Amino acid sequence: MNETAFSAYLQLLQQLTHVLEELMAIEEEKTRAVCQDDLAGLAECMKQEQAQTLALRGLDRKREAALSEMGAASAPLSAIGIWAPAHLRLEGKRVAEDLRRQYELFRGAADVARDTLEINLHQVEKMLEKLNAEAADGFEPELPSRMRTDFKA
């Protein structure tokens, strides 16, 4: 196996790990924004998340191409110690483990953000149902100040 190609592959894995770190931070910020009813902050997080997801896809394509170039296209990441050059096996295992660990951390943060968003959306739906029911009864509820405007259409 070409040592230079394998070293480049390890650098790609490290870049993937870094992007996952950034995505995890965005997911944590998204959770904070949802908990604080910060729609502008949530929108900004979603823009950042979209950009990092595109970067992640690009790196993954490069990773697949690098694996193919090394003749290891079907080799799982967990088997890196088997097909890596002998003197780079430990580093390969370390980099692969870092990536796996960061992916697990990201998944956890993403799950928390998704669950928090779903809970808040459910609360909004319940509030809207209540407001619609009250409006049907002829009662006009007083909206919270952040939901009111200074003019009526």
C-alpha cells in the first residue's frame, strides 16, 4: 500500500473528525436556542449546520475515492489495523477511534437537539389548538407581547 496515500487518508479522517466536532457544537447551540425561544439563533444554527453538512459530504466523497485508490474500497473503518501499512497501524487505529468517538458524541448532541425541538413544536401546536378553540368560542385571547404587532391588518 502506498504510504503517502494512506497518510492523506488519515488526514481526511482527521478533517472529518473536526467537522463532526463543529457540528456537535452547532447542535448544542441549537438546543440552547430552542430552549430560549431564540428563533434568530435557531435559524443561524441551521444555516451553519447546512454548511458543515455540505463540507462533511465533500470530505466523505474524498474519503471514498481515497479508499478506492488504495484498493480498500470495501474495507470497514474498524479494520484499518489490518490493511494499513505496518508502521502506521497504531496511528490509523487512533485516528479511526477518534472519528468513531466524535461521531457518537455528535449523534448524542443531535438527538438532544431534535428531541428538544420536537417537544417545543408540540407545545406550540397545543397552544395554537387552544387559541383556535377559544377563537371559535368568540373569545379573543391576549397574545404574549413578543407575538403582537403595533398595527392591525
